[in-house]
Amino acid sequence: MNKIKILDESVSNIIAAGEVVENPASMIKELLENSLDAGADSVKIEVFNGGKDVKISDNGSGMEKNDMMLSIERHATSKISTKDDIFNLMTYGFRGEALASISSVSKMTISTKTKESNVGYKLTAYAGSIRNVEEISRNNGTEIEIRDLFYNTPARKKFLRKESTEYNKIRDIVLKEALVNYDTAFTLIFDDKPSIKTSGKGIENTILELFGKNVLKNLKKFEHGYLGSVEILRSSKDYIFTYVNKRYVKSNTIERAVLDGYYTKLMKGKYPFAVIFLNTDPKEIDVNVHPSKKIVKFSNDKIIYTQIKSAMDDYFYLEERREWQPNIDLLKQNVNISAAEPEKIENLFSDETLKGENKQFFSLETLDNRDVETRIIDERPKKAIETLITEPEDSDFIRENIKTDYPSYKEESKENNVSESIQKSSEENIKKPEDYKIIGQIFNMYILVENKNQLEIYDQHIIHERILYEELKEKFYSKKLDFQNLIIPQKIELTSPDKNLVMENIEVFRDFGFDVDEFGENEIILRSVPAFDFRDSIKNVFMDLLADLKNDIEVKDLRERIIISMSCKGAIKAGQKLDPDEISSFIRRLHEIGKYTCPHGRPIIINIPKDDLDKMFGRKG
């Protein structure tokens, strides 16, 4: 007797359903994508009993009778015909698995009508078996009702989480679909209570309705979506929304590009709020990696990374040279606030937890560009990045006689030598000395400041590091970074691989004033260095820069890392006593810059409200 048997179709359907329908949220995702593929611009999702009972209604194209009956058969789809179509997908669905899988583990009713038909049709199926088909009168579109999900698979039903957890997962799915399908109105209802409601009136309205005013006013458009300011940093990566050809995906490549783009702007443990819309040739991605279709593979990860990271670099470069303005004028724009209480939606992420034909790729041109400021990226001094090489003019010039652009902070407190990048903040936004009172230095490490009704504690090393970082970056990209020749050239012994690495990237070092030459079998010689007080030996500084180079990062990012490393090396250290003029200059310069983390992401200031001090001393209950 044969031991291997072909499974009964009802059994194989239930097994297949396990891949497509993991829980109510994954089921709703499949049904929602069907509605969007049908061209619906209004979708209503009603959920009961923790997701075991669901009704989804749309005003899409609907189905004819025969198509309706075929829709619950496995591998029946209108999206593809040949294997080549898999690599030209511009729709959400394509496998012909969703309705078949869902119907096999539920009691399903489909009601549908096309605009070409005079009547609609209703199909009832239990466990994938059609029980009844009848004509009905209804509006154009489709309504799918699911009752008693997993009723015939008790083991699966037993693993459903508590209702609030399942609702959070469902809300997450609907929010992510609503965010990218901003021209479609979404309504999500849990047990007759509204949870999400969007108007389908564009991206700004959708963001407002989902997340509220504060998020909207702190988002700005860039080439591939929206980037949030530091005012709306989050404690997890859940607010980095990434879409490829309007499909929400999880991509380490895109996520890494976004985080690297924010590298100097994030405090440790904080993450940006960002919405990324990436559009690419469907042939360059594979969405058929996992049944959830959430994971995609790119044919060239490096191109994707560079595309996003470069766009962010260009955006932040220009943004740092202009005052931050809200994304839109909320007082002038006619935007609708959802009755769904958007402030609650920001807390939806728990720890448990395409339209159109294939005629053209989706692009950000579909966004409303009426409030986008035209930006000319070409004005950025890219030549400085690629070809800046500062050559010494006089090899006998001695270190002591070179004029440096980095005067002491005692001098700066008198001369107020502020670079253009620091002057970007408007006068009204800069904290002036009369706004705060400097108390003094403690432990030769921290600076105490009284500011209104709070005590501020500043880390002196990080203040100086942020100031130097801004100055170095400005000088480097504007070709104003000075160098100085060494009286006695510095020899550095390296391993053979390290020496080869240096020589391969000799232009990068010369960009920063390190004039490097070969010297012997495993040695190099430094003839000049940046005109900069590193507060460390030249050899140690150079070896730190070489360590950055070993990390196999892009040349553009390497230059950023070098600026960060130089800033850290040049900043005053903990334990160094400062006089009042130096302290005053540090605080003033920091507020002129208006950025309160070090380039590595550590906070510069810790605030202790007066009320908290009062409570500590028992002055308040």
C-alpha cells in the first residue's frame, strides 16, 4: 500500500490558507488589496469579535457572475496570465490565493455588481464550498462578509490573541494602506466604534487624519516622500513607512538608507518619522518572496540605497540653509480632521505587534505639489565632494605661522565670528543671553543654566563637538578648510592591507588636508594636516580615520564620518576647566546652531523642570 497520497482538495486548501491567512489582520489586508485593485475610491471595513467577523464594502468595478464564482477557486486571478506577468506587477494581488484561502476557513458571502450589469449577484460559501448563488439588487461594487473565521480549524482559532491585540494589528494594516492610497477614503470600525476615517482628499489630509496636526506640521516633502523633523522623533522604527510601487514593504536596504540619512540628527534610542515612496521598474524587484508580499528583493540593493540616501543628503543640505517652515499652513488650508481621534492612532504600534494599468510607474508627481518649494539641487557644491584637493604652496611653511580659521572661544566671544550655516536660524528663534542665566561649571564637565522654569544641564564636550561639526562641514563643502604643513613630516607604519587602503583613497585624505605619500614598504608619510586643534596626536587621529575607511562605506558617507571624527577629536574633553567667557560663548553658539544632539546622536542638554525640583524637596504633592 502506498504511503504517499495526494491530499484531498479541502485539506490542501486549508493548508494553503495557513500561509495566506495567518490572522484576521492578514485576511483583511488581502481583501483590502482586492478592493484597491478593483479601482475603489471608497472602502469601509467593519470588524467584530476580535476579527472573527468582518465585512468589507467598496465601490470598485465589481464582478460578473462567472468571475464571482471563479474568485474562490485557487489560482484563479485576473491580474496575470503568463509567468512574465509576475515581473511586471503593478497590482497588489496576483496569485489567485486570497479568496480561495479565506473561504476555506470561514463562512463567506460575496455580493457584487458591475456598472455594465442590471443586476447584482450574491454567493454564499462554507469552507470553500459554494452553497448558494442568487441575483440581488445592489449598488456597483463589492461587499465581502466573513463570519466565524477559523470555525473549521479550531487549532488555528485557539492561537488568536485577545481582541485588543488583533484590533491593533488590523488598525496597523489599514493605516499603512490608507497612507499610500491617499486618494481613497477609508473607514475602519471596531464593534460599531470608528477607529480610522480618511477623506481620500490627498496626502496632507490623510496624514492629518491619521496622525494629527503636530505630525503634519513637522513633515516636509523631499524627492521620495516626507521626512520628519526632530520634533517628532519616535522610540521605535515603526514610524518609518516604506512603500515600493505603492506597496508597503519591509526593506533593510531602505531602512538603513533612511537611518544613515538622519545619522547626525538622532539621539540614541530615537528614530525618525518618515514616509518613503520609492518607484522602480517592476522587473527590478521580486515581491513573490513571502506569502505576505511584505518582503521584497531588489536586483541591486546598492542602487536603491544610494537613490534614497543621496536624495536625503541633498534635502538636508538645503534645509540646513533655510529656516524650518511648517509643511502647510494649517490655518489657510482646507483640511479635515477625522472624527477617528488621530492622536490615538499614534499609539497603535504595540510590541506584539495600485491602482491603474501598467502604463507608467507611480511617482511623487501624483502628490499635490502646490505647496512644494522648487529646489535646485545642482547648486550644491558637489564638485567639492568629488575633486577638492588642497595642495601646499610652500613646503617650508611652518605650523606656527599658518593662520587658522579656528580662533579660541575667548576670541570668538568678542568677535562673534558666526558661519553662514549657523546663521540659518531666524533671529526670533535663537535663544539670546537674556533668555537664560548661566550658573556655572560643575565637575569640570557640565554647565548649569537656568532657563525660565527649568534647570538645564549641558555636556561641555558635546556642545563643542556639535559646534565644530557644523563649522567643519561648512568649511569643507565651501572649500574653506585650511591645512598646515608639518615642520617634521610624520611617518606612520601600517600593515600592508591598510597601506593599500590609504593609497586607494588618497584623494579622500587630501580633501581634508592630509597630504599623504608612500614611504618605504609598509609606511606612509604625512606632510600636512588640517589646520585644526585635534587635542590628540596626529597618528591617533589618522588611524581613527583609517578605521572609518575600513567600514566599507560610501565615499560620500566616509567624508561625513571623517568630519564627525575630527569634531570629536577636536572638542574639549570632560575634566577641562572653562572660564566664564568660554562658557558663555559655548552656550551662545549652540543656540545659534539650534541643534541639540551631538553628531553621534547623544543629547547635549538634560532638562529638569522646576516643578520636579519642588517635588523632590517636598514643596509640591
